Amino acid sequence: MQLSLHYISVVEIAFFGLIACFFAAFASQLNMGQISSEKAVILSLICVLFIYLKNWMRYNGKRRNVLNAKSKRQKIQPWKLIVLPLAFIILALVFLQAI
């Protein structure tokens, strides 16, 4: 169960990074005012902490047991689980190069 919690957190954090890099590249192309890099890092760390705590609260405890009882087991191919966060990270790196 802890593995699924970490996986979901990694996917959401990678998606957050992709969105942040996209908006940073978009803002730099439009020559909009930007926040300092120190403030951006602090804001990103706060968002990452929020995502992890949100997932920890959501996927632990009684609610998780109810979801497990109601869900039907589906076979998911492992390569799809690996490709999703990697695609987010690669796209974020592409957007970072556009800045």
C-alpha cells in the first residue's frame, strides 16, 4: 500500500512540475514579470508537501479500505505505469529548455 501512495504522489508531483514549467515558459515568451527563483522554489516545495500530505490522508485509513472493498481488480500493464511519470518529466524538461 505504501508503494501505491508514493507512486500516486510521484505522478501528481511530476504533473505539477509539467504545469509549472509550461507556465514559466509561456510567461518568459510573453516577457511577463516573473517571481524570483527563491520564491518559486519555496512555493514548489509547499505544493509538493501539500500533494504528499493530501495523498497520505486520502489513501490511508478507513476510506482506503472501503475503496479496496468496492474496486474490481484490473490488470494494468507495468510499462504504462512507468511511462506516465517519465512522459511528464520529459515534457517538463522540454518546457524548461524553452525558458
